[in-house]
Amino acid sequence: MKITIGSDHGAVDLKEEIKKFLQESKIDVQDVGTFGNESVDYPDIAEKVCSDILSGKSERGIVLCGTGIGISIAANKIKGIRCALCNDVYSAKMSREHNNANVLAMGGRVLGFGPAVEIVKAWIETEFSGDERHNRRIGKITALES
Ligand code: RB5
């Protein structure tokens, strides 16, 4: 699996920790930044991560900011993106099984490294159920984009 990851300055350390976990799990990770503590705008990072998914360069994305809120809102403005802000493992699993989320958002000032890595693990290991009712609802979400 190929994953593109990005964060604003509020979650750079968490991004490094998640990257380490993904690389150890033999996942191909693309990091679009940011790489330091200087303030950046999270919509710019959301755009970079999501464009990798829309172009097919990556199958999934992980976006991080201080709370995960701003960057998830930004990602969800982009057509074709279903971004789930998850602070727990159950939500992460459901976001894949029911919503076929292609982007995971988390907050670097909300979650500790351990819980965040558990969330990522659950999210990458869970497949979309493919159930008719979930497909129908996702279709309705897609219809809202136009
Ligand atoms: C940046 O200070 C902060 O606003 C951002 O990381 C995020 O929490 C926004 O939702």
C-alpha cells in the first residue's frame, strides 16, 4: 500500500512517529511536509496529500494538524476525498468499513504517540465492507459534491 502523509507545524513530531511505524510495516510512505516548527497553513498540506490520492500516486492519505479539525475540514472540501477525523480505534475501523475513508486525520495536540499509532494500524488493516447500503450512502455523499 502507498500512503501520503502530511502535517502542519502542530503535528510534525507525530508525523515522524507515524512514518516510522509505516516504514517498519513495509508501507511505501510519501511525506509532503511540513518538516519544521515554522507555522504553515494546514489547507496547503491537505491539498498536497489529497492530490496524491486523486492522481493515483497513493491509495490513501494521512493528514495531521494540532487538533486534526482544520485539516480534515480542508481535505473534505476536495472532490473524491472522504476524510475521517479519528481519535479512537473504533472510529478508525468504522471509517474504513462503513465510509471507505481514503484519508485519516488526527490531532498532534490531542493524541499521544501510542494511541495514534494504534489508530493508524487499525485504519490501514481494515477494508471497506462493500455492503450495498454503505455503497449507496457513499454514492449519496459523492452526489453532494456536485
Ligand atoms: C495551528 O496553530 C492550528 O490551528 C492547527 O494545527 C489546527 O489545530 C487547526 O485546526
